[in-house]
Amino acid sequence: MAGASVKVAVRVRPFNSRELGRNAKSVIQMQGNSTCKRERER
């Protein structure tokens, strides 16, 4: 499929109260028109 392209939509919900209480960090980061998944901190 030469010249084919794929568009992907990403929707991230706000943190709930439990996640906020645990100081959760988002693993999704936007860089211009690109979406990146960061590694979780353990």
C-alpha cells in the first residue's frame, strides 16, 4: 500500500479523585501534532 496513511485520534480523560490523591502522572504527552507515550515511573 504505497502512499497509504493512517490517522489516529487519542482522547485522554481527566484524572479522577483517587488518581489525583495519588499524585498520578499522565503517560500521554503531546508534541506538536504528535502524541507520545511516556514510560511509567515505578
